[in-house]
Amino acid sequence: MLSQSKETLLRFSSFHRHSRLRYFSTSTIIPRFSKKECIHLIQNCKSMEQLKQIQAVIFTLGLHQNKDAVNKLMVFCTDANHGNLVYAERIFNDTEDRSLVIYNLLIKAFVKANRQRKAIHFFSKLRENGLSPDNFTYPFVLKAIGCLHEVSVGENVHGYVIKTGLDYDTYVCNSLMDMYAEFGYVGISKNLFDEIPDRDVVSWNIMISGLVRCKRFGDAVAVFRRMEQERNLKPDEATYVSTLSACIGLKDLELGKYIHNFVNKELKFSIRVGNALLDMYSKCGNLELARKLFDQMPEKNVICWTSMVSGYANSGMLDEARELFDRSPIKDVILWTAMINGYVQFNRFDEAVSIFRQMQLKRIKPDRFTLVSLLTGCAQMGALEQGQWIHKIIEENNIGIDAIVGTALIEMYSKCGFVEKSVEIFNGLKDKDTASWTSIICGLAMNGEPEKALCLFSEMEMTGAKPDDITFIGLLTACSHGGLVDKGRNYFHSMKTIYQIEPKLEHYGCLIDLFGRAGRLSEAKELIEMIPNKTYEIRLQLYGSLLSACRIYGNVEMGEQVAKQLIAIGSSDSSIHTLLANMYASVEKWEDFTKVRGTMKALNVKKFPGCSSIEVNGIVHEFLVGDSNHSDITEIYFMLDRIFNPLLGSHVNEMDREMSCL
């Protein structure tokens, strides 16, 4: 004899096979079911089609407003695997007496579907209908608000939490902590954490991960150490993964090893922990231990391969990285990008382009990080044609030009000399961040448009965007190229007084260059002497810049003083000796010139050969001084002769003499 539940299912199956009912249809004869049987049918439902049939039965029985029946319908409709949120909303709209359960189900479903604004909308409707949220409502609402970075909304909801008396509920407090960490308000998270009466493992994990997210790695480790002292609490997998991220930020290899040892003893080794350990060893610079762990891992996913390839690539071990890359059984866009980025980082741009072409042949769609890396390479090489090709790929793949992609394009076009295109892209950006403003300011400065660069900085200030230290390098460079000494001095002083940015070596170098170009050599010398904590390297670079200015203005007396100071600190830099020699040559002090050249020879000071590059038909050609290995070297020299001879005329002998001085 069949059980009652099986009999119910058989009756409904028979009905389902012989009918094709639509939403709320009553045109077909429907067998009688009890409320209990209807709920049982919903619980055993396998598809939305079946659910609609069951709903028709519920409607004809007059149970469509029954709370139990509606709740079960909503449970199925909000299920991520089988449900349908559009249909769930239809049921919600047709329900007269909506329970808190229905709202909670919808809010949770929309958050999981990454539709946070919809979740917040239903939270607002819940309150409008006079319902009081509970500890199942708030966690998902707070998660949605955190993802959207809606600070004022989050603060209001925090107030509702306090009013409803749930501010001491651990589940709700954990969610509040996480939301504030998303905002970057880690201090508020810390206060909430300290006030939780019964902290669970999740509380500690959220505190640690929140501090890591805000780059407060030392504080994250301190919380981890406190957690270890708790008697009735043990760190779990998530704890160690977050703490390993802090180890990376601090480059704390010893703590990473300690966690590795503990995991081996106390936890079951998982691929997630393995990936975190591998990433830690790679980014802390211990590739030997990283490779040992990698080889020992019984199961490897694409994240493992990517961590190891990235570790080798970022350390300049590109051949080892490529060997592993080729061996990887599965390659996603992140792994391809890691290999491309390694080649770009170490100026092997041709290989970066080659592997990108392989990626295209494999029909792997690049993401914005892949293309930003390639654009960086184009900028480094001055490869305009290839940069334009990458720009076209961005458009063909419908990759939005956001602040990150836009900044890379601006930098590429600027460094390739096409500053008009940089301005066009900048003007087309909807959201401009500090990096995009800085990029266009630096681009205009380096392309001889100082006034435009300074005007854009004024616009940047009016929008409320905050400049960083690189922005001021662009501004000082613009002032240097435009001979705007007073403006440059004002910008330099405003760094500290207005923006609380401590000037770095590069800023002092730019200001010294500005004074030097304007012929204010005494001011440049005074500035160098005022710089605090001058190390050997700092003095070398700054005095070198001043020496260059002395050569330009023929100030031999100051040039000799600077050169003596440089020699006194033991500089064997070829550029210093070359500048001094050329300064003597420019004022025809040949005896002193010969002495400097003799000193260079005695000290075995070697001048590094200059390098230049040019892009022809999408191919970048590099040339070193004295290098005759180019395949078209004969034709190149022939063309140079054709260009130089008419230009030089009777000044050939004088030019030869000047060239021999270099």
C-alpha cells in the first residue's frame, strides 16, 4: 500500500502530464488536494513549470493567500538554482498579507544575485509596511549597503539596529563590522568588535580581514595574536587565510612559516589554505619554499599555477615562469595576464605581444588588466601603432573605459607623443580619479603644454579630487619646462602646507631642475644644502642635476665646486665625469677636459651606451651607441649620410670635434 505522500505525488504527476496550465489558470479540472498535500508538493518540486502547476492548484483551493503556502512558494522562487526572481516578485505583489519571512527571502536572494539596490528597496518597503526587521534581515541588508558603499544609508540602518535592540546580537554585529570595514571605517569596526559580548570565530575573522582590507597589516596580526589567547576559540581556515594576507603586506615570512607549521599540525590541508601559503611565500620573496610547497600539493587548481608563475615573473625569473605557464593544464585570463605582465615589467615587450597573440588564438577573452598591462608596455617602448591596436581591441571587446583603462590609455598616448588623443580620452571619462588627473597633467607637462597642465590642476582642485605625490611631480615638471619658477616654488611649498604630502627626492630634483633651467644656480645649490637626511644616493643625484645646469650656463666655478663634492663622496658615475668634461669643452678649457678624461680612464669609469628606439610598421627597433648588429644597418647609415651632409656643410670639422668630446 502506498504512503500518503507518495500517493499525493502520483496524483499530481498524473495531473501534470495531462495538463499545461498557465499562471493562475482555472480552465482545467484540477484534483482536490489538502493544504498539507500542497505544501508537500512544493517541497518536492523540481522546476518552475511544476511550481506554476502547483500554484494553480493552490489558487483553486483558495490557499493563495495562506501564509504557509505563500512562504513555501517564495522559498522555491528565490532559490538560486531552480527559482525565478521575476516570478517571486509577481507572487509578492499578489500577496495581500506579506510576512517578514517573504521580505527576508527576497532580500537575501537579491543580495546573492548581486542586485543590492533591489534588496535595499525591499528593506524600505518592509519598514513602510510596519514590520520590524530581525537578525535574519539585517545581515543581508548591511552586506548590500557595504557593497554599494552607501555610508549614510548604512549609518541610518545602524540606528534602526539599535532601536530594535539587536545591537548585541552577534550575527548582526558581525555584519555591521563587515559593512564599516567595506567603507574603510575600521575604527568603528574595532569599537563594535570590542563591545560584542559573545564573540565567535566569525567576529574575529571579520576583524582581521577588515584590517587587512584597510592595509593595517600590523593591527591585523595583533588581533590574530589576541585570538590565539582565547581559551574556548580556535582559529579556522578563514582566519589563517586572512592572516597570511597580512603577512604578505608586512613581508613577515617568519609568521607565515609559523602558520604553515600550525596548519600542518592542527588543520586539514585544503587547496584554499595551500593557495594562500603559496601566495605568501611567493610575495615574501622565498620562491624556493613556494616551489617546494607547489610541488608537494596533491591537487592544484589554476590559482596555484597563477601564484607560482606570478612569483617567478615578478622576480624576473621569466624563463622559469614561462616553463610553468606552458605546463599548466588549464589557463584562465588571470594566468595569461600574469605571464604578459612579467614580460612587460622586465622590458621584454615583444614576448608579451607574442603571448597575447597566442591568447587570442586560443579565444581567451582578455580583461581590462590584460590590456592595461600591454598598454603599459606600449608606453614604455613608445609603440604608438601597437598601442592603437590594443585600444581597438578594447573597443571590440566592449571593455568600458573606466578610470583604470582610461589612465593607461592616457599614459600610452602621452608617452608616444599623441597628447591630443590623451586629452580626448580624459575628457570622455565619466569618473576621474586621482590617477587619471595625474596622468593627463604629467602627459601635458612632458609634451610641452605646461600652461594646460596647470589649468587642469586648477580644475582638479575644484572637483575635490586630492592630488598625490606623483601629481606634484607632473606640476613641477610643467613649471620646469615652462620656466615658471615662482609657480613651481609655490606648488612645492603647498605640498606640505596644504596637502600634507612630504616632499620626496623626486620633488627636490624637479625643483632643482626648475632653478637650473632658469639659471638660478645659487638657489638650486642652497636648496640642496637645506634638504634633510641627505644620503649618498640623494646627494649624488641632486648635485648631478646641478652640475648639468652649470654646464648649460657655462658656470665653470660652481661646476668645479659641485664636481669636487661629488668626487669627495666617492662617485664613480660616468655621467658626472662626462658632464664635467663637456663643461670644460664648452668653454674650451681643453687641459682640464683632458685631465677629467684621464681620471675616468684611471678609475676605469665606463660610460653606459645610450639607447634609442623607433616604431616602424608596428615593430619596435632598438639602437645602442656603437651597435652595428641591426639587419638594415647599411641602409640606415646610408640614409644618415644623405640627411647629415647637406645640413653640416662647412661645419663638419667643428661638429666632429664636438662629437669627440661626448
